[in-house]
Amino acid sequence: MSQKQERLIPTRELLRRFVPYFKRYRGMLLLDLFCASLTTVCEIVFPLIVRTVTNRAMSDPASITVRWVAGLGLLYLLLRVIDAAGAYWMQSRGHFMGARIERDMRSDLFEHLQKLSFTFYNNNKIGQLMARLTSDLFEIAEFAHHCPEEFFIASLKILVSFLILVRMNVRMTLLVFALVPLMIVLLRYFNKKMRAAFKECRHEVGEMNARIEDSLLGVRVVQSFSNEDVEMDKFGQNNESILKTKVRQYIAMAGFGTVTRVFEGLMYIVVLVSGAILLGQGRLLAGDYVAYLLFVGTLINSIRRIVDYMEQFQRGLTGLERFCEIMNVEPEIQDSPDARELTDVKGDVAFENVGFHYADDQNHEVLRHISEKVPAGTSVAVVGPSGSGKTTLCSLIPRFYDTTEGTVTIDGQDIRHITRKSLRRNIGVVQQEVYLFSGTVIDNILYGRPGASREEAVLAAQRAGADDFIQKLPDGYDTYIGERGVKLSGGQKQRLSIARVFLKDPPILILDEATSALDNESEHYIQESLSKLAEGRTTFTIAHRLTTIKNADVIWVLTENGVEEKGSHRQLIAKNGLYNEMYQMYSA
């Protein structure tokens, strides 16, 4: 979803997608609009009161008694009390409604993001996605509250003002309102410019978030290479891009505001000149003339409020568009309509003429013609040159990607007809790059099986060989390990990830180069833990260090042509083929 590829979604479509969120709070919305109508009535009544007083003063001054004036004063005081009560509700409860809609949309967006495939995350920056979850939705909350309210008030004022002014003088009213269509045409032009500029600015802010996240998470690498100046240059480029988009944004806003001021002046000129002529000809009462000026002021204030609100409106519309762009992305991996739960898993895995290529690179087949059967409890090691598709092949088993041809089965069942949740619940993955969540040791172990007891988590840590080092931490299992486990060594983090899988206790296990980044001592301890973990499970081990997989039941040598060699370590060495060549190269 690069900026160049993004297209503006029609406003009507955006609002159609937004309406269901309003429906959940229709009661609050209707009450908000009712209060808005009350404040509008209070504002419109004032010119009518002034008109009545002026006309009576001109025609019958004696009829203006203290009692009559006091009655008008009390009436207007009552209206102002109603106005204040309505404004209070709009400011408080109206914002509550906006905040609730923001919460609902953020929840829906986060849930949708959880369903999207690895391909989506391969092509999108986390900083951009974070901006859509936070700042974009905050703008939508303001939009949700003010949009119906402001447009309802403006429409009501314009309609009522028109009806009242027509009754006073048809010709002058038509002259004033004849300017409105031309003003709308020009405003639409600048409105489109504003929206495009706001969207570009949002994109640049997302890029800035991604740049900052990347730089700060890699601050140790930055400082170790003394590349602070390099990062500042990159940051400066993003910063300048934001400035340029804001300049275009403010130019569009200035044009929008200028058009409004020009037509505001024209309306006042029409009323001033034509009203004065009609007043001189006796065809317009003095009270009507004053009321006319006040109503035109009300009309212009309504337009000015819309203009002032347009910046917020465009921010909200842009945020809504960016929200819809993500929600429009269909998850590549979905449960089929007939998907069923995977239960009582033995662990038989089969690849039947499996082929795979990435969606954005269909001309390059990563895997082709893979047909292999793995009986339950078998230990399979997958080796081969870099880029041969080892990790991709194993990623097909839990459906992180779907095959582009052929099928993968577990216990004879096509995994595409199994629910993703039950499929992945029965598969454990230990990766080279361990990801630990910000929190405590026990929190990260319990992530393997939410709802498990603390005793079960401790037992899993003991089986993973992690209990000894955990007990030596300042607070033991309740020690805070920092963001991504920064306070732990590589070997300690890996043992926690293994404990997590022990707690999960899956029948199928995937070890993705789990020890390749460790020192020899740590590798030795981790290998012991992994050996315990693999006992009795169907295990797929992806390895670069061939000495670590000598005891595997079967070794697959994967190349661009598929599984080129297979057999035990002794069989493949005796065959004196590609595996033997790789082993001798590694051992030299």
C-alpha cells in the first residue's frame, strides 16, 4: 500500500462504512442532534426578537412597555438557559460517543490486523500501522462527534434562515443565495486539494513513526558503528517531507478560507446595497432590514463554522480512509466454510506435490514438486543452500502461508479444511530470532498456554533447563525482562522460548535454526533442551550447523529442484552427494 498506489476512496463509500458505528449509539446521536437543534433555535430566535422590537419602535413606540420588554427578556433568558444545557450535553456526552466509536474502531482494526498473513507484514511498516491504530483513530473520534453535529446545525440554520428571509423579501433572498452554488464549486476544488494533502501528510507521519521505531530499536547497532549522523540524515529527510506536505496542506486551507471570506463579503454587500435601496423605497421595514443583516450574519457564521471545521473534517475523513484501506485487505489465510477442529493428533504429516511462490513474485517458484510423508514421532532435519525454501516449507505446515499447488495433510486431513486456531494449537515453533514480550519471565512462559497455572509454567521452565538461571534473577520468575527481553542473554531468551513450547505441549514441533545464533556453550545446553522437547513428537528441524542434526531420523536436502537427497546422516555421507559436500565444507 505505497503512497503512489493508494487511491482516494469516494466520500460516500467512507461514510457508508462509518454509519454502522453510529448505529450502536443511535440514542446518544439523536439526543445530541436534538440538543443541537435547541441551540440552533435559540440562536435563530434572537434576530426575530430584534426585528419585532425595531418594527414596533418604528410604528408604535408607546406600545413598548416595561412589562412587554421584561417578558421578552425573560423569554430570551429561558432560551439561553436551554442553549447552555444543550451545549453542555453536546460537549460532554457528544465527546463520549466519539470516544466509544474510536474504541470500537480500534478494537475492530486490531482484531483485523491479527488475522492478516505474514505477506501483509512483509510489505508494511509497523510504524505506519501504529499510526493508523492511534493518531488516525483519534481524529476519527473528533470527526464522529462533530461531523453530524456541525452539518446538522449548519443545514438547519441555512434552511430556517432561507424560509424566514424569503417571507421578508424574495428578491433579496434569491440574490444572496445565488452566490452559494458558485461558492460550493470553488470550495469543492480546494476541499479535494485539502484531502489529498492531509492524506499525504498522514502517510509521511507514518513513515516518520516507522523511521523512529527502526532507529531506536536499533540504537545499539547505531552507536556501535558511530552512525548517529547517518540516522539524523534519514530523520531529517522524513522531517523535511512532512514540512513540504504541510506547506501544501496549508496552501489548500488558505485557498479554502479565502474563498469563504470573499463570498462572505459579497453577501454582506448584496444585503447592504439592495436592502438600503428597498428601505429607501419603502418596500422594506427597518426591523426587517436589521433582522436581515442578523440572519445573513447567522448564515455566514454557519458557513464560517463549517470552514473552521473543514480541517478537522478532512483529518477525520483521511483517518477513516486509512482505516478502510486496512479493513479492505482480505486475510490470505482464512478458514474454509467446512473447516473442522483438529483433535486427537497423532502427528503424521504429508506433503503431496507441494509448490509455492509468493504473491508478489509469481515468476519465481520457491518450492516445487515436494512429495514426502513423515510418520508420527519422526525427527526430520531440513538442510540446503540459503534461499532453497527450508523455512518456507516448514511455514506451510501451520499455514503461515498457503501452498500455491498441492496439499499438506496432518493425520490424512487437508490442513486447509482445518480451523487455523486448532491447527496452530497443535504445532509448536521455536525460532532463531526469539521474540519475548515486555513483562515478566512468568508472563512470557504462560504465553505458551494462556490459562495454565504458575506451577505448570515452572515445570515447563525446569524441563527446558531454564529454572536455574531464572532462580538467580533479582525477582525470579517475576523479574521484568525489558522490551523484547533485552535484559537476558541470547541463550536465556531461547530457553524461555523453549519453556513456552514445553507448556504448550504440541504433538508437532518446528525448530527453525534455533541454535544458529548462540555460542558453543549455550548451543550445548539448548540442544539438550531441544532433544527433551522433541521426544515423542513429529519434529522438523531447519539447520545450518549440520553437526546438530546427525541424530535425525531422516534428513532432507532441499534445493530449487525440491528434495534432492534424503536419508539418515550415515546414508547421505555414504552416498557422497550434495549433503556430504555440505558436511565436509562445514566440518573443514
